Amino acid sequence: MTEDLLNLYYIQKEQSIKYRESIMKTSSLEITYASEVEEFFYEDTSDPVPEGSPVGIEMDSEKGVELVLFSNIYWKNYHDAFWDSLR
């Protein structure tokens, strides 16, 4: 058990370092906020993120600009969410 906890700690620490390095390499960062369209949701409750609340960070990458969502947020295509709400 102790070994598992140590492995988990080192994995999380390694990921944190990778994220930090990625952020430091980028030329710009921009916080992205939820709009009036319900497309961002909280992981734990599946409730929509209220308009104006931060959902993630846009950052430059080799692929272009990427939106990195905060760990407690997920994105669902607005059209899928709309049709699910009608069911």
C-alpha cells in the first residue's frame, strides 16, 4: 500500500512538472470562461458551469492554441447536450 501511494505521488509530481514546463514554454495564456451556452459541466455533479465562471486556460502549443480544462470541468457538445435535455 505504501509503495502504491509513493508511486501515485511521483506520478502526480511528474505530471505537475510537465504541466509547469508546458506553461513556461507558451508565449501567452488566457483564462477561458463559460458563456451563456451550456457546454461546460462540473465533473462531480454534471451541473452546467454558470456563465462567467472560469473553465480552463487557452495556451499555445505545437498544434496551435489548445484549451486545457480545469480538472473538475468537462466539455460536452452543445448540440448533444440540447438533444439529451429533450429526452
